[in-house]
Amino acid sequence: MRMLHIPIENLLEIYNSYEEFENEFNRPNARRLLGEVMQIYQNSFKIYNSTIGFITNPSIENCASLIDFERTNPLNLDDKNFMERLDFIYRYFIAIFYKNEEPVYFYVDHLLNCNNEKVKLVLEKSIITTTSTFLKIYLGKILSDQGSDVTPFKNYFLNLLNEEYDDVLALNFLNCALKKEGLEAFRRMFIKLKLNFTIGPEIYKYVAETEFYTGNNKKTAYDIFSIGQETFPDSNLSESFFHFLLSVGDEDNAKALFKKSNKTMRMWETMSKYEYLYGGDVQYKELLNERVSVYKTEKNEEDELNCTGVLLKYKLFSKNLSFGLPMDHPKEIYDFIFSLPPVNFTEDFFCAIDYDKIQEIMKDIKL
């Protein structure tokens, strides 16, 4: 009978065998016992039907859905058996999707909630099979959260960066240093990375913004952005600096940077919106004309408006004055309404209604 507690494929065969056994060897009590077992069978069968689609059509999405379902403990297992079942399911999906990082994350997240010591071992093994940067960083962040000793996570990240430098790894290394040791240690790590590796523009952006938001060091932030711009003149760092200046209310420097930069679509969009909302009408019109003249002869594929000349000017103006909200009903609605056949006046019920008379009647009605 214990087999009927398990939602497996041949549940019906197991139940029929049990029913046959009770009717043959325990007929006086068979009806009562079968009634009790029927509830167990029906519950297991219901769970089996709920999960079989996830198993027969393996995918990361189905894996996640099954895990979410199993975490509700639909079988009402005791703590020990429930945890063993979950552990088996997590490891099963890791084996099935051995090249994917998602099942490993699901399992590690579960282990962390259980304060399980297997976390580090599971991640180290999975990093070898998946070569996932995400899992490498995840392990580094877990190491940084453990205890007060900063050496393990620092050595871990530096070893990874020495094997193969990656900006994403470096950014997370800096992030861990900031959270674990504070701004001074963060600065030392930035200098160390800058001296030993070829860091990318995103590093300068993150460090500059960190200096401002955590240390309120506006000048230091500006200096780092400027150094990054000089190092990577063809990157989007000017765009990032421009948006940063506007976000901190430094309108004058933002406009100065806008004038001398190779403007990206996002810079045009932001400056147009800013001038419309907070600037003068003259400046806004000048900006519209400037943008139209820049794309006078050919469309820019990066621009979602993707047009030139007077049409571009109209679309820009329309977009700004709408404040991002819809202004009219979709054209399709009008096309549909006007495509309907006309109604003959004599057949139009509403034309025969005396609305003044209806108003008089409504006034006389006492509710």
C-alpha cells in the first residue's frame, strides 16, 4: 500500500493489484480498507497528472515549475522525507541539464535556505561542467558573505581574473569589496585592477557612480568619468556620463558634454525630453532642428523613429508633448468603425428617441 503514496506512472496497476489482493484474502474488511486507500490513490494520481507534463517535456521552464510545485509539499511528507524528495528532484534536473546553470542555482538557493554545507561543493563541481560565469560569480559572492575574513573571496576572484580577465567578474569583485570592506577597500581594488588588467569602460562607469552615491564625491566621480572617456573615446561612456550629470542635477556640464560628444540616440532622446520638460521653447526648437539636420539625408537604424526631415521633427515633438502617454485611439479602431455598412435612417432605432422626453421622465422618477 505504501507504493500508492508515490505519484508514478503505473499507479492504476498498483491499485488494481491491491484491490484484487484485499478482495481475495481479506474480503470482510476489503470494502473499508479499499475506501481508505482510494483517497490515497486519488491524491497520488492527481499529483502525477499535475507533474507528468513537466517531466515528459523537459525544459528549464518546466524544471522550475515542477520545483515550485514540489516545494508546496503536495504529498504532505514529514520533514525528513520532504527534504529527501526535494534533494532528489534538484539533483535529477542538474543531471538532465548538466550544461545549464539554472538548475544549479535552484539547488544552491534551496541549500542556502537550509544552511547546508554542500553549497560550495555543488557550485565547484557545476562550474567545471557548465563553465558558467554566473555560477563563478555566485560562488564568489557566497564566499564574501561567509565570516569576517576577506581573504578567501579576494583570492578566489583574483585567481579567476588572472586565468581570464572579464569585466563582469571584475565588477562583481569590486561590488563584493565595497559591501564587505567599504569604500576605501573598493578604491584599492579599483587601482589594483587598473594596474594589472585592461579594464573596460563599464568599470569606470561603476566606480565613478559609486564614488558619488556612496561617498558623495562629485569631483572624484567626474574625474573618473573623464579618464574613462579619454581611454575609451569610442565607447558609450560619454552617454553614461551625460545621463549621470543630468541625474545629479548638473545641467550646465550635461549640456556642455552633449555639445562636444558624439551623440547617441539615447542622448538625443534624453536631451530632447529634458529641454521640453524643463528648458525653454527656443532651446527645444533649436535642438529639434539640430537633430533633424544631423539625420537629414539618411535614416539611423538605431533610432526607433527611423525617419528623416519634417516627419522626424513631427514624431519627436509628438513624443515629447505626450509625456509618454497614449494620446489617441489606435487608427485601427477608426478604420474598423468606418468600414461598417451605413445604417438607414428609418432603421436607426436611436434616431427615433426623444432624448428631451426621456430627461423629463427621469426627473419625475422618484427612487
